[in-house]
Amino acid sequence: MLRQQKALNAVPTPDTPPAVFSAIQELTDQAKHLALQHDFAGLKNCMNRVQKIYRSGNAGVKNAVENIFIFAFSSILPHCHQVEWRLVQSCMPTELYTLYIRQVTKAGC
């Protein structure tokens, strides 16, 4: 249910081309793959790239990052041991980690 709600929130607006959502989804898929493959250097690089996109993006880009990229990290947690999850968290730039915590506490997870 919550996943469906997030997907609805990430619907392209007239100001945000669908390509933005596709690009963020590609980065999300890449980050999840890197995390599950324990490529933490690659994951950190990917997350830093997403943070730069988030910082320089308009409201539509920020919406895509928050509702696609940040939201996806909850789906990695069940596949990680506690130490692995800490390594994933250590790859998150502070701004993205703050967004993640805000999203998790807002959802009551």
C-alpha cells in the first residue's frame, strides 16, 4: 500500500519530464545492485552523484529523488546483515541520509 502511494507521488508533473523519473530509477537500480554486491566504493560514488543531482535539481527532480531513490533503500534492508546495513548507511551523504530518516519516521517504519 505504501509503495503504491509513493509511486503515485512520483508521477511526472507538467514541469518534470518522464526522462527525469527514468534516470532516477536507473540510478536507484544501480545503487541497489552495488549495495547487494557489496561494492561500497561504487555505491558511495553513485550516492554522491544523486546528492549533486538533488541539490541542483528543481522541485520535480527533488520529488523524483525522494520518492524513488530514497524510498528504495527500505527495500535493501531485509537483504542486509546489520553490519552490511551500517556500511550502506556510511555511503549515504548526510543530506540523503537525513531524507531517508525523515521518510522512515514519517511512514512509521
